[in-house]
Amino acid sequence: MKTYPQPMKLKTQAPQTFAFFPLVILCATSTLRADVIYTDNFDVADTDLDGSDQTGRHTGLIAQDVLIRSGGIQSLIVGNKLNFRTTGEHGSLRFQPSSLPADTLYDFASGASGAKILAEQRFRIEFDWTPPDTSGGQWISVNIGNTTFDSLFQVVSGDTDYGILFKNKGEVEIFDSGAQVSGLYSYTVNETPTTRHAAIDFQLSSFADGSNVTANAYVDGISVGAPVVFQLAGNNGVLNIQFGNNQPGAAGGFMFDNLLITTDPMTSPLLIKSVSRDAVIGFTINFQGAPNTSYKVTKSNNLQNPFQPLTIPLTVMTNSLGEAQAVVPPSEASEASEFYRIESL
């Protein structure tokens, strides 16, 4: 049985170590705390989604208060994953209060979930999905603010405050109240279909209509596109979350798994993209982490002594795509053995 955190979220285990030059080792670390609102691992016997056994599937503040329900056509649990299906070219998933009728949407701005989101001023949605191919324009979408359910193509509906779709072929489109707010973004896909991990981080201070929300999207830990600022509108303080897809074929669709809704601050795994060493410039490290985030570089002459700031403390800020460069001057890179660590402040 799957448990949380899943392997896709093991960003806070022992620092990853990268060896590039003799006697020089880089360590990249980030911190993460768990404020889970809701999860679903779909670990039950194969059956229809609606009416399925909830035992052992959920954790979080509202684990007992919410159910996930099909829209348009019945989705299926197959092999401890959700077969997210479509009828024609439409399928959706919605959150329903466990104690209310089936035609009710769960309001994430209410109760324990709303209080936690406002206290942290953020929330994040994460999930795994496996497309049937890597070349098609079909997509899976996440939709925020739509006050109706099971509507056709919610991602481009005028009453969806924020909609994002992830295409099979590695493209991303984002919409604000039905209008595209950015060009196409892309992410790397394998030649054969593999499981992908999506995360959308939302920052906000109010659920009231007219409030600004900043959204950052990631695929497999890598930022896709610049941050998008949108406004909540026509919701009267309610926050609804729904999923959609247009993968044709009632028996096919996407395999969907490991849903996580949390207020953790988004932390992308730190990726060392390149390094170089120059007698004049010093030791240059190009890396990718979370967008618009400050990182510090610390040093130890062995792994027994604690890491300390450089003689002149070195911090760098990533850009909107999470990219940054840290340059360790030659005066700091002259020991027989040196260990450097990059970590978020």
C-alpha cells in the first residue's frame, strides 16, 4: 500500500551529493514541512470511483470530510490508480463533501482547509498522471474557481478563474477566465509514455472576490512558465477545485494517482545544471531550484566540521524560471579538499 510522503516528494531526505572535480563536492538541499490538507492514493480493489471504499486512502485536515467524484462518465480505480476517463472528449473530477448531496462542491475556503490556507497564505495541488502517448495534443487540466460542476471544458470556461492544461506532447497552456494568458510552455517528455508529476503552487491572502492569486506550475519539479497573477471573481468567497481531461476513449483516458493538496511552500529539487572552474573567476555553479527564491552557499573543509558561510557570505536569487548562478571566488576555492552546499534561506 502506498503511503505519504510518496517518492515524488522526497525532497528533504539526505542532501544529494554531486562530484565534479577532484576534491570538490557539491551538496544541494532544501527544506520542506508537511501541512497536508487532503490526499488520495486510490489504493483499493478495482471498482468504480463513485462509491468506492475510502479506507486507508486519505490523510490530512479534511481526510474524512471530502470525496472525489466522477463527472461526465464514471472513472475507474484500476491497479491502485484512477483511470480518469472521458465520454466523447470530456471528463472531469470534482470534490464533494462526504456529508452533503452529490450535487454539492466542497468549498476549500471553508472549515479547517480554509483556515489553514489563509494562515499559510498558500496552497499547492500535486498529482501523478500517465498519458497514453507522448505526441498528442490531448491534456489533463486543473481548474480553480469554477462554481458549477461537470461543465464541458472547464479549463476555458469564463467562470474558471485559473485553468491550466498539461498536454501529452509536453506543452502547457494557462487560462484566466477563459482567455489564454501566456504562450505555450514546454517540458521534456520521454519517447515512451511515463508517469509525470505536476504541481501548482498558489499564493493568496484572501478568498474574497477581487483578491489576487499568484500561481506557479511545475512538471517533474521543473518550473513551466513565468508566475501568473489572476483574480478570484464571482465566487463569493468560495474556492472550488476540479480536474478535467479530453483524452478520447471511455476505456482509456489518463492514469491519475497520488493526489496531494497541501500548504507546504513549493520547493523544487535543486538541480545542478553545470559547473566550471577557472583560476581567475573561481568555481561557477549553475543550478535550478524554486522560482524567485534566495539560496545561500556554505562551505566545509571536510564533512565532519559544520558548514559555514563563506568569508564573504554568498547568496543568490533564482529568476522566475528557478535558474541561478553561484560563483565561488578563487580565494574560497583553494583548500586541498572543499565541500560546498546550496540551500534555500
